[in-house]
Amino acid sequence: MAKNSKTGDSKRTGAVCDRSQTKNPVTGQWVKRDTKTGKFIDVKADGKPFKGVRKEKK
């Protein structure tokens, strides 16, 4: 997973590993997915993309 550089600075160093995200064309919500297994992990309810997770190319 992602690493934080200093304690208390609330900043992530690098992207979250082994995760990707894509936008569901039907619902318009962002879906996070495990790159190793391909299973969906989480759905973002507010319509904004996940922070620090790479986007899949179409």
C-alpha cells in the first residue's frame, strides 16, 4: 500500500500499489479494483475519483 513520509504531514508518497480505478459508464461512479485478481473492491459514492489510485486506460 501507500507510504507516508513523515508522521502527521497527511501526505502520501507515491500511488497506492496493486490498485486501479475506472469509471462505471452506467452509474457514473468510480470503482476501485485489485490489479492482481481483477475483483472490484470499492465504489465511490460522491462521483469523485479515489485519491492516489491510478486510472485504467481504455
